[in-house]
Amino acid sequence: MLEPQEAQDRADALISQAKKAGADAADAIYVCDASTQVSMRLGNLEDVERSEGEEIGLRVFAGKRSATVSSSNMDPEILSALVGRAMDMAREAPEDQYAGLAPEELILKSDPYPIDGDDGADPDPALLREMALKAEDAARAVQGVTNSEGGGASAGRSIVALATSHGFSGAYSTSGYSCHASVIAGEGDGMERDYAYDSTRHFEDLDTPETIGKEAGERAVSRLNPVDFKSGAMPVVFDPRISNSLLGHFVGAIAGSSIARKTSFLLEALDTQVFDSAINIIDCPHRKRGLRSKAFDGEGLPTAKTKLIDNGRLTQWIMESASARQLGMQPTGHASRGVGGAPGVSVTNLHMNAGSVTKAELIKDIKHGVYITELIGQGVNPVTGDYSRGAGGFLITDGEIGAPVSEITIAGNLKDMFASLIPADDLEYRYAVNAPTLRTDSMTVAGG
């Protein structure tokens, strides 16, 4: 693999060619990935995969017309032809009054903030195999587990470089490691499956395979013998493993493109109370070893810690330059892009702050409710906020988590759900988007 400076040089060189070819403006992004994955099943080696690849994407502007091209072939002659093709395409493209690079005065001009995202470790396949085997063995050792879908471990490294014709040039590298196990408990029609995994930037931060496997086995066994229950309106409590999905719907609703197209259920919500006043939602792009930490966004703008929800109030949209221009605002440093197409938006390390009560205190007054550990399907309308998804989890009866339930449906509206959410105090930073246990009393639940 290239080192970040070499990747940066490649992006810079492509920009130079684009300017010589007559581009009024241009940006280039280079991405290189290498990863090794090992899978085990029932104690036997199932698969070993090694993948390496590199791609470079170029976006050129001829006035308000633009085109994007990409290549996985770094031969200089191929790239030179790529530039010419991009310019020919741009001259024939329709005009877009909002297209263009980020405002020059906003691009990152200082040294990038260090995110400590690459530990330089390179565990060999033998070690990954041992990790995968230990994870599966630990899961299969849990009493009640009857079969396995396998254990796995992976290690990888990525290099990203971005350059623009108006002065930005930067690159960074990240490493990534993961371990997982997935097993089946029970027999015949009564079988249930579940999983556990961990993913980190530094190898030393990864949970032990034994911990991951044990969690997978215990989760699968806990789902055995689901019971029927009375449907109706009732409190719903989301386990931290899936409570972060609610933040995903929130992020989609505040994306500048959704607001510009008027396709968001939060269209009129800017600077209004969306959540309870005790709730803050914060994006932290500079968190050391964070899964999505980065010093600059997909347009070369500096990233910064952002409180998107401040004591329940929505403070801003998240915007790349095109949607910001359409809305008459400034981009927010949330641009995200691949080698093809124009930038979109994304958050980095997002979290909802922890509440002030324990999970036990959160549910102690619930006479009849559900504790959700699994969500199925994508029944969410981003325009209206209507929410209806398949789910599985456990009954809550008289303040205690009890028997498992499966094939149920939970339904509500995200506006009402957001307004009524109560967080517990059990926030952990395990994923890119994190939330504590969350309770809402504004949903209807139907049994399977």
C-alpha cells in the first residue's frame, strides 16, 4: 500500500492535469484499501480472504457544468485519458447553479488534527484464525447453543487522500479490526439465532474473542421459547445495540439535501424543541481512535465537534456545499464522498448523551411493555416520520425484563418518539453512532 503522502501526491497530480486540460475547478479523491478476513465454522476453516484495491475519482467543472469519472488503474496514460474524458463529459452536462467546490475561504489551511486512527499493526492470518476459532468456541460452549453460523476476524488498513484546485491537499490512514460470532440455539421450529461483534481502530482495543463469543451464545439462548402477549399502546425500550438506529433516522432528516428537496419530517424543525430538554446529540470527528474520526470532510473543510441537539433543540442542518448554496447557508464540514459522484453528507462519531437513571430505574414503573433487541425491515417514511418495523426482544412485566418475544411489530411516528425519549445512564462508545438504552411511551406494539 501507498503511504498517505504518496496518496496525496497522486491526487495532486490529477488536479494538475485537470487544470492543464482547461477545468475551471476540480477535486480528486484517492482511496486505497487492504484487508484480510478469516472465517471459521464448527471448528473448521471456512474461508480466508485477502483483498487489496485502489481507486481514484476526479470531478471537473466547466463553469456550472460538471462531470465525475473514476479509475482503478493508476497507469499515467489511463489517467491522462480519464482527464480528457471528464472534460468532454462536463462540457456536455446540464448546468447546475448550486454545483461547485467548497468556498475557498472555508477550506482547512492548518495541519490536520491528529485522530490516532492507525496503529500500524498487521496481524497475520494465523492470529486472525485463532481469534475466529476462540470466538466461535466460546459461543458454542454456552449451554443451549446447538449450531453455529461461524466466527470471524478481520484486519485492514485504508488510505484516503483529497485534493482540490483551490488549494486543499490532505491525506490520512486508518486501521480497522473486527471479531464476531453468530450461533443458533434450540432445536427444530424452536431455533433462534443471535450474534455479537466488536470493531475498533486499534488492535489492542478489541474485545477478547472469548467475550464476544460468550455474548453471542448467551443472546441466542435468551431468545428461546418466545411467548405471545397482549398487543396495544405500551412503553417500548430500545437496547443500546439498536437504539442508535433512531439517531440514524434523525441524521437523515437533518441532511441538507433532504431539507432542500423538502423530503424531511423535520423540515420546519430548525431551532425548535425536537427532543426532551435533557437530551444532547453530539458529533465528535476528532475522537481519538474513533471509528469515523477524520480531520477534514469530503470537500476539504475542517471538521469540528458539533452539538446537533442542544438541550433538546435542533441547532443546524448538516450540509455539503451544494445543498448549503441551495438553502442560502454555509457548509458545515459534514461532506462525505466516494470516488464516484458528488459529495453527500454524513456524521462521524455521533452520540446521544447518557441520562441520569439506570436501566433498571428506566423500566421499573412499566407494567406491560417490550424491551427491543432486534429490528427487522426498513418501514420508515422519511417524509412523514411514520415508523413501523418488525422487532424481537423481551416482555417487560411489572418493571422486570422477562420472557422473549419475536415476530412483533412496533409502530409510531418519529416526531412523537423523539419528543418522548428518555435515555438511561449506560452510554458506551462501541459503534460509530452510539446511544444509551432509550424508552418511549408513544408506540403501538402488535404480536406476531
